[in-house]
Amino acid sequence: MKKAIMMDPRDNVATALAALEPGDEIEVISTKRETVQQVQSRDSLPLGHKIALTDLRQGDTVVKYGAKIGRASRDIAAGNYVHVHNVVSDRMPLTENMLAHM
Amino acid sequence: MEFQGYLRQDGSVGVRNTVALIPASRCANEMACRIADEAGAGVHPLLHNQPCVHVGPDNVMARRVLTGMGQNPNTVAAIVLGIGCDPISAVDIANDIAATGKPVEVLTIEKEGDYDTVVSKGITFAKQMKANAALLSRQPFDLSHIKLAVKCGGSDTTSALGCNPVAGWVVDQIVNAGGTCVFSETAELVGAEHILARRATDPAVGQKVLDAVARTDKRILDAGVDILGSEPTPGNIKGGLTSIEEKSLGAIAKSGTVPLTDVIEWGQKLPGPGLFFMDGSANTPQMVLGLSASGAQMMTFGFGGGLPASFRSMPANSMGNLAILPVLKILSSPKAAREIPYFDVYAGGIIEGTETVAQVGQRLLEEILQVLSGKPTKVELRPRYREVLEMWRLGPVF
């Protein structure tokens, strides 16, 4: 089974350890390599990118390493790809010019 | 565990014997190149962009850095080159370097009379310094004599799984053994400053971390909106990093888990053992200059797996001529496995599930000890190219 790693027990996203496709069943592991939960991927995403572990409402805090990495800019379902298209930084929001490059 | 180094007169331990040619201003860069061309291997021009027209505080920083590069334990001897009208006096720089007890010469057009005399005398001095250095021998030192700089670049989300925790594991070993580690890049603390501040032994040091980030935040905001959105970079985003907070949280993993001893200024000499954060530029050619002036003996440079991993020497920086700071490269992402031959340590096994952080960390520590003992890194084995080091400046340029 493909794996994703959860860096801290408080996180609501995990980092994919392989490229994921819609429908893939993902084993979520901890940094101690213990299985924490399973999640079904809803999107395609490359290795190293993030997948949501729980449903998030617009404005909810996105947590990785046990700390805030931004806010959901729209509703996100468990299994969705989490990146600049649905998360915004509190500290240095990306400009439209930057987003246009993505 | 130990490494083989050169004991210097000031008690520091060098790991390379570089004869450094230090221009007092950028106008002396050409003479430094002419001397290095004739004097050959082991003699390196430390080219930089310090002009005549910088204002007060920036000249203070530049002087600290030019002196610091000469005082770096890997500089076995130095020749300071000037025109005579350099805003930072070549004689002052030479005197500060000489205070460490190492051989220093100073040559200016004003004193020697003309350009050709400076160059020909410089060649003679450099060859003599090189010959004297060849007679020095290494002796064993334990981990408490290590001064290691750690940096990450070309970051993606695999950096936080591979190179950064591995470097952090090594930092913990070295600092716990009484050694010294330093990292920098204030802009890349944004969003993680509260976590680093909590690691400070002294609350006043934690406040310095918060203040340093607040100053950087203010400078960015004062510059207007154009600079907003410069972090994470397009390459970072392609690698999966969504925000500066995520990048910063992953980046501080390279500083391990040991307490933060203190915050130092850009180019300031490392004041003692422990873990230090250098408040300074996140622009690689500037931050590397600051770290080399701090007295670090070498630097680990961890990469993710994006396009920067495909640069053969260093990405967009001035390492081509920085012979006083050997750089050891760590690769994190299995996606860039084709680049493994150009890296000193591959950490991708952590992501592939074949190795743990501690296992790769142990390999990294052993490689560091070998590099400190004289083994050339992959970057050092490549043909050198010359680039101009960049001074960090906070004042206006005009």
C-alpha cells in the first residue's frame, strides 16, 4: 500500500511518500513508522506533496509538524490534495502573479 | 570519535590550508585574480562586491566579514590587497587578521607605487606562504573542536523528511559533545520563530529570535507588496511547500533539538560552544559569506529533489571560489536519484523506507569527520570557477 507520513500527532495533513492517484488507499504512518490511520486519495499528487487527513472548512487551520502552516482558503475533504490552491499563508500570502506561475 | 586538523596559534582548528587573497574593496579583485593565477593551487582570491559608496553600518558589517574570512581557521595565511583609497582600510583588515597570529601581508597600489609591483610582490608572498603551509601537519581533535555550519536549499517537502532531520541529528551529536554549530537565514524562520525561541536556554535569547524575525518582517513590509509572495519560491512550491510557515518549520529541523545558545550578527565570530543562529540574509551568496566569517570550518548543504539538485557545484551562489568553507552536499529526494554521484550523502532511503534518520545521520557524521580530516567533498573535486561574493547590506545603495 502507498504511504504518507504524518509528522506530528496533531497534524491534519500528511506528506505523500509516493505519487498518489484518485482512489488509492493510503496507509498513514508516524515518524516512528507506526500505522496511524488510512485515507483514500481523491486527487493526483506528486511525492512529497500533502493530502488532507480530515475534512476542513474554509478558514480552518492547516496543521503540519504540530504547527500552523496556513488556513484553508476553501472547504477541503479528507483525501484531497492540499496545496497553494486551497491553503493561504498568514505570514506571506502568495501574490496572484506568483500563483499564475503554478 | 575524532578528526585530523591543523592547530592554529589562536587555538582554533583549521581543516584546509588556504592562502587567502582578500581585496579590501572590489577594485582590488583584479589584482587578487592575477596573483592567484600565477601562484596556483591552494591560493584563492576571495572576490566580493564591496564598493566605495556604502554607508556606515554596512561598512561595519563588510569590515567584520573581510576580517572574519582572514581569521577563519581554514585561512592559513592571508594577503590583503587594496588600492589605498578603499573605504575599509587594507591595513586595518590585515592588522585584525594578524591578531590571530597567522602570517599576513598587506599590499596597496598607494604604498607600492603601482599595480604591477602589488601583483609581483603578491605572487612572491603567496608562493612562500603556500610552501610554508605545506610543512604543517594534522593532529587529532575530538568533536568539541568542530565548528559546523548547516544550510538547506532547493527545498521541497522531502527536505523536511531527509536532509534536515539528518543534519539536525548530527548537530545534536556535535553540540552535546561540546562542539559548535551555526545556522542562518532569518527570513526562513518566519512562521517557526516561536518554536525556535522556545528552545533558547535564556529567555532573552528567545526574544532575540522573535526580534530578528520581526525586523525582517518589517523590512519586507516596508519594501511594499512586490516582495510579498517571494517565499516560498516557485521551485519550493513545485516541490510541495505551500507556505513560508511550512518551509520554515521544515528548515529549522536542521538545527536539531539541542537548546539554542545565542543569536549572533551576520559575520560575527562564533563566541563559544553550542548552537547559534546567525541573524542574516537568506540570499545564499550573502549567507554563506556570513557563515565563513563566523569561523565555521565547513558547511553541510541539504537539498530536496527539485531542479537545484541538478546544479553540479552550487545553486546560484558564490561557492565557486570560497575555498575557506568546504561544502558537503546531502540529497533528500528519491525523485532526483540520478544526481546521487554529485552528492556526498544520500538521505532518500528515509523516504524509501530503507534507512532511519539516525542511520543516515551516523553516515553523515562519519563523512563530516573525513572531510574535516582532509577528504575533498564532491564540490571541492569539481573544477573551481570564480564568482563574486556578495555583501549583505541594510542601508541604501546609491
